[in-house]
Amino acid sequence: MSSPEASDTEAASSTLSIGGEEQSTSTSIPSTSSSPILPSATSSDLPPSPTSKTAQLSPSERSGAASKLKDEGNQLFLKHDYEGAKVAFGKAIALDPSVPQFWSNRAACELKLEQHGLAIEDATKAICLDASFAKAYYRRASAFLSILDPKSALPDLRRVAQLEPNNKTIRGQVDATTKLLRRQQFEKAIVKQDGPKAWQRALETLRENLPTVHVEEGYEGPKLKEGPFAKEGDDPNAVGPFLGAIDQDFIDKMIEWFKDGKRLPMRYAWQIMLGAQREFLKEGTIVDYTVPEGQTIDVIGDTHGQYYDLLNLLSKTGRPSNTHALLFNGDAVDRGSWSCEVVLTILAYKWLYPKTCFFNRGNHETHDMNTVYGFEAECKAKFNEMTYKVFTDVFVSLPLATLITASKPAIPGSELPSGSSKAQREPILFDGGIKRFFVVHGGLFAQDGVTLDNIRAVNRFAAGGQPPNSGIMHDMLWADPCAANGRAPSKRGVGYGFGPDISKAWCTLNKITAVFRSHEVRQAGYDEEHEGLICTVFSAPNYCDQGANEGAFARVDERGTYVFHKYTAVPHPNLPPMYYSNQGGMRGMLS
């Protein structure tokens, strides 16, 4: 791990491939049609005002104090305390805003915190102070790429190449970014061909039992039941003629097979995807679930390809069953290097327990994110391009939200623990004194008055199923809560932030007790914001092996009482995050 003072291009130890450029025109990427909406820094992001004590310092004393703060920030950065490092660099900026390194270092923290919009602002300030500062251009390019804007990143990378003409790594990154941009432009220009979708072609291939999906001789792993006996109407777990059926024994063996680093035959991967998809296609944009008496449902946040942490999590929640529900709230893939294993496990449970295993779509269950953040490259490495396309079709079929409703009236707030949030103690109730919860990956909306009926009416399959750049679906995948009232562009550079007043108005309008969402790292694995109306749940501990955060899940019972359970990361094989995507030309560009 390098401090922000180290050269990004020299210190980077990994490379980023854009989904395998050798097939750069074979799949579709929604283009980033406009520049990102950049945030105005909030009060927490602005440099602190000089105190009376610091105001009395001489210029040399201020410079010395700022330098010490920079060193403090570097040490905090090395310890993965990116919030603390950002604060330290902010204090250094307050003492001496003329030093470009302070702004660039804070941008490095913001990249780690996925505050890409703020990173662009700070890197731009550094460039204004020093037009030859290569690291600032590099960090701004990294931020643009992180929000899928290679068109804006490319000039910055070319500028770095001019400043560092002997840097081979940068030349590779320029080439990779150029290919990504050309791929976007090409696929935007081509006319979409009519014909069967990837999942339909996969279904037909399985039905015809073509050689491409034969299981290799000598395969000793878990096996699905197969044969014409598994027909629709004959077996509730069947997905169609000749496609087989799943049971718990298969899933248990599959989990152990994955733990040992082994892969399923492509045939079984397709069967699992198609079996789960059949269930998703029966569900609306919002899935309704009422917690039965004596049962609970666990809400799980981002897992991001961290398979061994997922298994640890399931040991705490318990697996899905006919009497225990799990809800995975998006972002199962990307970043972590076991995304195929994570999502196949979730899909297998969905196939087996369609009424108690739920999977909301996250912003990373989208083609454009998968292309940049690793899932496409991983899927092609472990299976092939066709399998990736089937995954893409399955992601399109995912619901966007789940509405959890208690089956019994709420416990009086006076009987809850004293530390319970206001949303729990003084809840907004549905008819009959019932609590209910809206579970969505991102957050609330850029416009007032959005109702549950408006959300149910969203056609999640429109425009090929890839999210638009604005509107209800976009907000559900991208929005973040913020501390100030009202709305403002998000720190991440995509979507909007919504304040406590927005949350209260929306929950009151729709009779929602609280919103469970994910999408952002929380050091404790969860956070109750806006007086508990917004509950963030993040389930990938030690995120990307450098977050040092805990993971958490929320358990909701029949009365709508909920508790959070935390856990820490577990060891995993020596494979770094984004391993498969890091085999191409974009060394070190994405964290």
C-alpha cells in the first residue's frame, strides 16, 4: 500500500482490463452521454476555518503546521483510515491552500471513499495550482473512469503521458481507455439486431443438449438432476423441459466445491441462472413480502464478490429455507474476485427457495459497471462470453425493490431499548398499526411525490434493461443520503444526495417505517441516518482488502422490530480484488 505521496503510476501493482478488449465490439455498453453532475462540497468537505490560534501563525509556521498535517494524513492513508486522512489533508488545505499536493492527496482519499465527484474537484484544483502535476491529472482520470466517463479521462491520461514520456504503464492505460471509448461509441452507433436474447439461446442449447454444454468426462463435482422427467408442471423446482431441478444437497456440495477453488461446468451455471430467472420474471418491480408469525427476514447489503465473507455471513444468518427469508440488496458482483461464485450461490438459493430468497438489483448488476469493475472479465475467464451475456440478461430481470410488511402490530416504542432510533420508537405506521420497510439498493428520488404505485409501474426491461441516466430507476440504484436538508449532487459524481426532510416526506407519504438501503461502505457495517428513517447495510467486511470496515446484516421480525448484527472479515485465498480485470492495460486506475 502506498501513501498519496507515492507516484500512482509507479506504485500501482495491478492492471485493469476493460472486460477483455479482444472482443471489444461483441457486447453492448450504454454510453455515458453527458459529463457527470459534480457536487458542491458540503460543510464536512470544506477546509475548516482557521482558528484564532492558527490565524496568528506566521507564514512559515503555517507552512510547517500544514506539512505536519500532510505527514499525518499520509500515515492515516497507509492505515486505510481514508476518512481520517481526508480530514488531515483538509486541515492542511485550510492552513495553506496554495499547495497542490494537499488537494491531490485529498483527491486520493476521495477515490478510496468512492467520492469520485469530489475527487474530480480536488484534482482539478491541484491542476489549477500546478499545470504540470502528473499525479493530479492521473487521479482526475481515475475518478472519471470510475464514473464510466472515459471521454473525460482520456485527455488527462494523455497529459500524464506527455509529462512522463518513459512511463510504459501510462501508455498502456491510454491504449486501454481509448479502446473503451471506441467500444462505447461503436455500440452506441450500431443498430440493435432483433433476435433471441442470450438467455433464450442458452435455453435452446440446453434443450437440444448440444455438445457445447456437455459435462466433461471425469467431472467429480456436484451434479444437478437432469432429464426429460423435469418438465414444467411436474416438479415445482423445474425450469422447463430437459433443464433439471435443484435441491439443497446440490447447493451444499457446490459451496464446498467453490471453497476449494473449483468451477462448475458451464451447463450447470446456465441451469442455475435460468432457474432463478424464471422466478424473477414472475416478480414485479417491487416484491411484496409479509414476515410470517414466528419468522424473520435478514436484509443483506453489498457482498461484491467476497465469497468467503459471504459464507461466513450465511453461517450467521442461516441459509434460506421455507421458514427463513434472506434478501440480498444488490451489488453481489464486481471488485471481489469470486463474483461468479457469489452470484451463482445466491441464484441457486433463489431457484430452490423462490418465496424466501430475494435479490434486488444494484448499480453493479449492470453491464456498464461489469465492464469496468471486473465481473465481465472474471466471467469470461471462468466460463465464456456467452455465459456473461446470460448473466447480463438475468440481471435485467431482477426486481428493483422489496416491500417488507410485518404481520403483527408494532411493539410500543416505550418497550424498545433506549438506544433505538426515533424511527423505531416513534414509527410511521401502515394501516392497522403495522410497520413496513422499503428495501432498495440506492435510495430515494430526485423528485417529490413518488409513490409505491409509481415505482411498480417502472418497466425495468425498457431500453434493453440497462438503467437510464435519470429517473426513478436511476435513483433507486444510485442515490445516497446526505446530512443537509434538500437535494444535492452526490459526492460520488453520479446521482443525487437526499436529505432528512426528503426522507421524512417520502416515508410519510407512503406509510413506510424506514428505508433499508446499501450502496455505501459503513465502518460498522451499518448506519442509521435521518433519525433512523434511512438504514444503510453494507455486508462486505474489509472491503476490497483495504477498508478495515465491518460487515453487517439487519434482521426484521414479525412485528417489524429490527436489529443489526456485525461481523468481521475472514481469510481468503491469496487472490487480490479485481484479479481478473487486472490482467489488461489499465494499471492501478481503479481502487
